[in-house]
Amino acid sequence: MADAGAAGDLPQDAKVIIEILRSMGVENYEPRVVNQLLEFMYRYFTDALSDARTYSEHANKPAIDIDDVKLAIQSRVNFSFTQPPPREVLLELAKQRNSIPLPEIEPRPGLRLPPDVDTLTAPNYQIATPDERPQTTR
């Protein structure tokens, strides 16, 4: 984590990133995290402003205005970040999934688990023993 002595040598943007991390309860982090977040921020805003300039030129405007910036950011959000499905869709999927009954658990002593095919504890590989290997003819 960056120490307080080195904080005076940091650019203002890095100090803001550190304060954002602190406000979110992040106390321990690699100093490189601040650099990575700064790089992401600069790249994101540079690309967004470049897109805004392109939109402004396409509309034959003399300068970039707020609508160009909003459109550029919205197009980046739609392109870069996936939005979660609406709540209604998730509820319908959950209803469909929950309508399928769970497999029966066999009554036996010990830990009671569903059949092996219905658990993640089932082996997902097969081992060929020397007797089972296909014989090649020469």
C-alpha cells in the first residue's frame, strides 16, 4: 500500500484514486493498482472524448458539446459493459429452474448426497488401465 510520505509525490488524480479506494473500505492494495486504475481511467476518457469528437464532426458542429459526450459514454457503456438481465427475466428463469424437482437422496448411513451424476463430486474423467488399452497390431 502507498504510504503517506509518498502520497505527497503523487499526481492529483492518483490521490483521488487512493481516496476512492479508502472510501470504499480498501486499506491494503498493491501500489500498482493505483497506476492500473489511472491507466484505465485515462484510456477510457481519451477514447470517449475521441468518439465524442467523431460524433461532433459527423453532425457538422464546430465543437464538442455535452450531447456528444453523453452519446459517446452511452455507446461505450453499451459496447464494453454487459448489463444484467431485467429482474422479470431472472424471476422467470428461476421459476423454470425451480419447477424441476431435485433428485431423490438414497437413505443410507453416512453423508447423504444425491446420486453421483447429480453432484460435482462425480469424477469427470476416465482412467484407462493397462488391460483396457486398445491393442495395436504391428
